[in-house]
Amino acid sequence: MRIYVAAEKKGLDVSLANMINRSGHNCIICDDESTEYKDLIKDIRNYYSSYDLSILISASPQDACIEANRIAGIRAVVCKDAEDASSAMSAKSNLIVIDAEKFRTGDTKGIMKSIFDSSGKPRQQTLEPQMAQEPQRRQQPSTGGTLGSLKNAFGMGNAPQDKPMQKQAPVQQPKKVQPVQKQQPQQAPKKKGKSGGFFDSLKDTFGVE
């Protein structure tokens, strides 16, 4: 990691550079002798794109941060502790402003450690979409033994059912209605004509033809 350091108070930039170099990273100190943050920010504007991170130590960190953010391409943030530094690195800020008054008494080592830890970890820009999990299949109950394994292999086992089969009621066929036969009207016996005489009257009385 290549870091560019500028400080309003001389000596602080050297102390920070030694801290960075001992961590195994490369540090370049600004050669501008000005003690005004505006001049130092102008110098940072010319070189910030050539470094992974720029650090400004200022007695007016809030004002310096506002001034730096007016420059296109610079994303400055004030860091008071390690948590601020971690958030700044996650937000891909390229300029960190540290309070000069709290450089020796504050959490400067924690800030730098957080920066180094963040730079050493790969940033996850996008998360891969998760594959939809296949629904779990119901396991068939094992019957045990060689016969059970053969049944499972040839699909002869009884597959479990979610619900018991309901017996269907037999469908009743509609009964055929027999057509009503019309009864033929009985014909009244024809009266035979009288032949006359006593003998014919006896035949009619006893039903003799």
C-alpha cells in the first residue's frame, strides 16, 4: 500500500511515516513547507491519484475535510478512531484527515492498524446470488434386509403417501324402467243368438255348447 502524508506541524509527518514503514507499507512525505491546510490540499490534489491513500494531519480537521471534498475526485473524511477509519476504507475514501492536536494522545495507532487491516482484506464489491435450495425429498422407510434393498432398487417398495386414499363410492347405474304394457280390453262374450226352443235354453243355463 502506497500512502502520501502531509502535515501542518512538521515532525508529525515523520512520526507517521515511520509508523507506516514499520508496518511494511510504503510512505511518501509531502515536501511542501507550508503550514496551511489549503496549500497542503492543493499539493495532495496533484498527487492523490498516484497513491492508494493520502493522509493529512491538520489542526483544523473539519475545515480541511470540507475544503478537500470540493476537489473533484477526492473523498475526504475525518477519522478520530479505528472505527472511523474502518468505515472510511469501506466507503473507499482516498483522503483521511487526522486531528493534529490528538495525534499523540489519540488513537492514531488504532487508526493506522484499521487502515492496514482493511487494505489487506479483499473487498467484496458484489455478493453472488444464492442458488435456490431444492426442496428435501421424503425418504422412504427402510424395510431392512436384502429383500428390502431389492424392493427399493426395483421400485417395488410401497411409497409413502401424504394422505390415505379415499374409497370411491360405487356408481349406481340407473335402473331401466320397464315400459308399462297396455292391457287389451277384454271383450265381452258375445251373446249367441237365441235359436229358440226349450233345448237351447237349457244349454245357456248349464253353459253347454
